[in-house]
Amino acid sequence: MLIRPKNIIKCQISGNKNLLSILNLGYLPPVNQLKKIGFDENSETKYLTELLFCKKSFLVQLKTILDKKIIFPKNYPYTSSTTKILRDNFTNLYNEIRNNFNFRKNDLVIDIGSNDGNLLDKFKNYFQVLGVTPETIGKLAIKKGIPTLIRYFDSKTVNLILKKKGKASIITATNVFAHIDKVHSIVKQVKRLMKKDSIFVTESHYVLPLIKKLQYDTIYHEHLRYYSLKSLSYLFKINNLEIFDAKKIPTHGGSIRVYCSFKGKYRIKPIVSKIIKEEENFLNVKNLKNFNKNVILSKIKLFSLLSKILKKNIKIAGISAPSRASTLVNFIGLNREIIDCIFEIKGSKKIGHYLPGTRIPIVEEKIQDLKKYKYLIIFSWHIYNEIIINLKNKGFKGKFIIPLPSPKII
């Protein structure tokens, strides 16, 4: 039986109850609860999607937390290996670690939320690797020769790892550290796996580009927290850890990579204080209120742009169906009468399903079908250059709609 959603009345890091509401997107469906085409029930459960800001910790977080079985179902459809920018990013992370640290061959690397093994695939030829992921997608990693525990990361899983493998030199959590409830408990479990000189590397969607680039479409129930470096520093200090290096990276429209260790083990680089100072200057009430206003204006502009095309009786299709597409489509109020279908690359587990909260079908991308449309709206707009080049090379000659941050046609 699934646990009912709970509303958070305090900061998940500091415990501060004086939180500022900065954006309310209304009630949205869970982005990973995809219904098969032909699903005939009239309604789907939707949940409050509201962002809160803590002035004490500089954390931005969701107000509502759903049961992990809802946001991370066993048939979780996301696979990290399908995106070139992620493959390149993980190669970059591997090279950084090999070049900047003196870890030995066959030292243990553990990846939390390892998905299909995309990250550990870079490490496996030099290090001993172990993935942890609750979704059956982990079986793909096992087929690639990457040992993977298909289970949630919790105390029982850590007990099993310590018994079978021992402690790790490197622990990673990429695009997952903001997704797990009870963050202090997660840090506690990570610490149990760390040796004195171990490093914990996290990558999370970064709050500054979320606000500056108007990426409200990345707000959904899977993302419980939107970190600033200051909020991460606050979290780790409470748990006797410290950030010694940080780097802004392009994944997911703008993320931050953080290197963490036990206190005093590594020299803290100047970039850490530099980024925190930038955050302190930007994350103020004025800019957060402007973010709210600009989200509403962007919604109106996009609907107006699409309306002009539809008045000419021209059909519009979508290209790519990332989780962020669900937020954008449901918040804007788009439906099958506006978006005819959404194309996904061959092999995607989302093909054959409706986009959550709608009856817009997700279908396999075939160039002969793409050519039936004069306009494609790119829902993975943060990598639209890569998508446009790819589709033009395949022969698509129509136009592209970029929905955010300022809607435009290319």
C-alpha cells in the first residue's frame, strides 16, 4: 500500500520553519507514472507542486513529498545512456578523478542510483565497481558486466555492501542526491561506506540556472530539492563532512558537481567560496519573486505562439519526452488537440504510452512520420542544438519551436 503524500513544513536541511513560497505550479501528475496507449480511465492522481525557499540554508525544495514507489517505480522509464551530453559528462568525471586523485587500481567505486550503468561503465576497466538502483533497468547494467544491486539505497543495502564488499574509495550520486527523502539519513549511510580518504561526488540540478534560465519544467515530484552550493555546504557541515571542490556542468540544463570528504582531508579550492558568494548575491526575495512572474509570462507567450499556428490548421508534434515535458505540458494546459503526438528515439521505454496527465501518445521517431509535420516542439529544449542538427541531417525540413526560456521558432 502506497503512503499518502506528505506536506513539508520545514527545511529538509536546516529544520527552519520560516519558508518562503516562490512558485506554485498547481497539481501535476507524477512524471514516471506512464499509462499505456488505450488506457481508458478518466482521471489520474495529481499532486501539489509548490516550491519553497529557506533563507537559512539557501535550499529550494518541494512542499509535497510522494512515496518513493510512485516517483521511482520498478518500471522506471529513464535510461541515462541515451543522452550524449550525459555520456560525455561521465567520461569527464572519470578523467577528473583519475587525474586528480591517487586512488589505486581495483579500489571500490559505488554509484547510488546507477540506472543502466552509464557512469560505472567508464570506471569498470580500472576500478572495482558496484551499482545500486531500485529499478529493473539495473538489469541492463548487469548484462554489461557491471555488478548492480537492484534495491533502494538504505541502511539494509549499506549493511549488505559492507558485508560483501567493504568500504569504498569513491561514492557517486549523479542526478539522484536531490531525489531521495530524509537527506540527513542518506548522508549518514554514505559516511558508513567511506574510508578516511574517500570522496563523495554528487551532481544535482543547480538552482541558479533553474531560476535564471526559467527552467520551471524541471520542477516535478522526483526532484525533492534544488541545491545551491551553500545549501550543500550547510548539509555536509552538519554531518562532519566538507566540500573541497565544485564545478558547474551543463547536464540537465545546468547542474553542479560537488566533491566532498571528511573534514580536513583535502585542500578546499577557492572556487567553493566564489560560487557561494555568487549565490548569496543572487538568491534574494526580489529575484525569487521575479522568477514567479516570469514563469507566468512565459506560459502566456508559449500558448500565444502555439495558438497562432493552430489557427492556420497546422498540426504540431513534439520531439523527445523527458520528464520535464510532463510538467510543461500539464502546467501550460496542452492536450491532444494541440500536440498531436511526441516522438521518442527507438528503444525508449516511453514509446507506446501517453505523456502523464494527457492523452498525447509517445511514438517511435521515424523520419517519414516526422516529415508529416511543419512544426516540432522540442521538449528537451536545453539541448535543442544537438536535436536540431540530428533531425536536419535525417532530412527534416520543418521548423522547430523552442518553448523556454523565451518561446521562439527556429
